[in-house]
Amino acid sequence: MNKKLKECTDKLRSLVSNVQGAPYPGSLDNELYNIWYEHIQSYAMECFEFLDANFPKEKDVIDESLRNAF
């Protein structure tokens, strides 16, 4: 696995782990939920920025990138 793909999978695992640890929002004014929400948003933005910077969106280029990754 190349370095970019490994970094991508690490970021996605971290994002999923953080989503799984979500507190139950008893109300939208729950401080713990708001803190978690801000935290998870920063992880999601980091993942999207990484994907945009390192993995092209065009299907034929994506196919070629995947072939080169393995």
C-alpha cells in the first residue's frame, strides 16, 4: 500500500472511530454533544481536504490511481 493510501485509510479509521463515540444528544443544547460535533466536523474537513488534494475525482483517473496503489 502506498503512503497516500495508508494515510487516507488512517484518517478514515479515525473519523469512523470518532463518529462511533458520539454522545447521545438529549437535546440540541447539550454541551457535550456540541463539543463532540465541533470535534468531528474538524476530522471530516481534514478527510475531505486530504481526499481532494490526493485523489482525483474523474473516474478514469481514479481507476488508474487505484491500479497504481496496489
